[in-house]
Amino acid sequence: MAQFQALMKLAELPLGSMRAVTVGAREILVCHTREGVFALDNICTHAHARLCEGRLRATRLVCPLHGASFDIRDGRVLAPPAEVALPTYPVRIVADAIEVAVG
């Protein structure tokens, strides 16, 4: 079972923003929305673009390269050309710190 790791303070990630962090060998994108804080792979499953360079619109993450979009809550594809969902990771807030479990 994956251990939770503190990544940043919640105050360091304003509402409506996202930030890429490296956890082990993975690049994780942490997104803060009105629906909560979510973590998913930062690399698009279609063409390996860095999603942190794209746009976050509510819970929709849009890839900067070809416009594929994903739901940050569960990683599912919302618009092509991507066909494979993004891996997502459990997130919790402990003492105002964002913690993510990457297995």
C-alpha cells in the first residue's frame, strides 16, 4: 500500500490553480478546484505533453498540445484525441498540507 507524502501547504496552491511536483520517478499534477484537491499524472496519455502547461477549467484539464481533455476527479477522457484515462492518486489534507499517495 502506498504511503502518503506531504507535497505542499494548501495555501501554496490557490483555488483554480495547478502545480506539477515530482514524487519518486513520477511527475504528478496537483489541482485545486471548488470540488477539492486532486492529483493525477502530469503527462498526457496521447502525446506525452506536460499537462501543467495546459488549462484547468473547473474539473476539466485541457492538454496544451492537441486539446485532449480529462476529468481531474477520476482521470477519464472527456475529449479526443486521447483515448486512455490518466492515472489518479489518493489525496488528503492533513494540518493544512496536501498529501498524496503514489504507489
